[in-house]
Amino acid sequence: MYIPLIPLKNYKKIYTMFIKERYTMDFQRAQQIFNSTKSITVFHKGESIWIERLDPNTQTAYVRTLSGEKTIPVSELQEVH
């Protein structure tokens, strides 16, 4: 399968072209991803993220991105299949 290279500056605009299925995440799924030994692709507003920790009280995730670290609602995360 051939996947064309995408310039990084255009990545956020067109990444959805290659995503077949996306959904809004719930806290339980975020915990499964966080505890998984597999690498699972997760996005927040078009940016790839890495979950550092989860807060069940506020239903938020502390995440790391290429642009820094931030706390966001788990419901804003999208898993890519």
C-alpha cells in the first residue's frame, strides 16, 4: 500500500483523509489506552498526543504533544483505527 508523504505544515488539514473511523473517547477507553503495552494513535484537534496521566475526578488527561504539555477533557480525544 502506498501512502504519500504529507508536508508537516499540511498534516493537520488533511490527516482525516487517511482515517477510516474516529470517535469521541470516554474515560474508560482512555484508561485502556494508557495502560496498554501497544502503541495506539490518539489525536486532539488534529494533533497527535501521548497520554501522560488521567484524572478520574475531572475526566481529564494530561497529554504531551510536539508543541508542549496540556490538560484536556478526555471527551475531546479521538482514537484512530
